[in-house]
Amino acid sequence: MKKKTLTILGVLVLFTLAYFLYQNFHQEQKEKEVLNPYANSSVTSEIFETENGFGYKIFIDGNLYVEQPTIPAIAGNKSFDTEINAQKTSDFAIGKIKSGIIPPTISVEELKNLGVI
């Protein structure tokens, strides 16, 4: 009788442990999804003309998320000198959004690496 009770108790402990491990794994998966809410979203950009050059807008699922009429990380109100530079920067920002980097801040060093400045 004692051996049977210990066996049943052992099985219950194993099932309980398996249940908690499953719940922990499932919770981690949910947290990853929450950390990057835009991973499966449609993220697009639009280049627009400003008084002094070009800027960009970023849309998530058709809704305006960013309107950037000036070069980010640069002091003053300097717009992009070409549509290509505005597009490179908006594409870089979209990559950050899709990777879960919110907000998609861009540094001077990143702009240099892109060849924008």
C-alpha cells in the first residue's frame, strides 16, 4: 500500500511540474508577442516634399505613426536633401519597428552609416 501511494504521489508531482513548466513557457511566448506588437503589421512609408527638401511618414496598418519632416538626431530644422536619403532613413526606421525597437530613434552614427550625413 505504501509503495502504491508513493507511486501515485510521484506521478502527481511529475504532472504538476510538467504543467508549471508548460505554463512558464507559454507565458514567455506571450511576452515576446507583446514586446513586438508590430512584427506582423503592415509598415509602410511615404516620402513627401518640404519647403527645404524631403521628409517621410511611416504608417502602421494604414495609420500614421511617424511624420518626420526633418533629419532625426540633427539639431535644427534641416530636411533631407534627396528623396533617396529620406527613403533610406524611413526604411531603416521601419526595420527597427519590425524588430520591436519602439520608438525607432535614429542616431547620428546610424545616419552616417546609411550615408545620409
